[in-house]
Amino acid sequence: MQWKLFANLAEAAGDRRIDVDLPGGATIGDALTALLDRYPALEAEVLNDDGDLRDHIQLLRNGRNPFVTANGLETDLDEGDELALFPPVSGGRDLDSSFRSGRSNRRSPIGFVSNRSDARYRPNPSATDRVDRFDQFGR
């Protein structure tokens, strides 16, 4: 099975994709143990002092949260499963001071952007046209 790692987790392991060989009947917990045994630098990033998954780390199995849709770390793995670990994600581009102060009426690709409370959304016609073309041609 394969792990996908993102951001600082990929940096700690030195790779974004890691293949792990597991015996049949392995669980997500077994896969996590195998990953951390192979890349000990990840342990401090992924586990808390009690050895549990840190609250802010997201773990997905085939794009779904196994703590919601299955049995968490006890979820049985199937051949070809893909597991992913995500650190907290935040940020975006740094906006100039006029935009942060509310004095800017710049346009975004999807519409009118302002952080003023009286601002109204006005679609950007070129953006909506691009979305329509994407839907029409599947690109």
C-alpha cells in the first residue's frame, strides 16, 4: 500500500509517496506503525506524547476519513489502498495593505473581492465563462 505525505510531513520523511509492504489482514494502525518505524522523524510530527495521533493531523484512507466512515486505526486495509497524512493547512497569498484595510476593490478570478462589510458579490464574467467552458468540454 502507499502513503501520501504532505507539507512538513513529506519534508520529514524526505519523500511525498512511500510504499509500505504489509501482510494480509493489516490495519491502518499497522500501516502507520510501519511508516513510523521506517521514518522515525515523522513520529514527533504525527504522534502526541501518549503515542496517539495528534488532533491536528488528518489521516485519510482512499480519500475518506476512517475515523468517521470506518473503525479508525483498526480499519482493515485492502490491496491497493492509499493512505494520506495531512498537517494543518492554512494560509494563502499575502495581500497588500490596501486590501487588508478594506480600501481595495480588486477583482478575483471568481468575482468582486472586498473585505468591506457593505461590499456585494458581482460575478466576473470571464471567470464564469471559463467555468461554463470547463463543464462543456471537460477541461
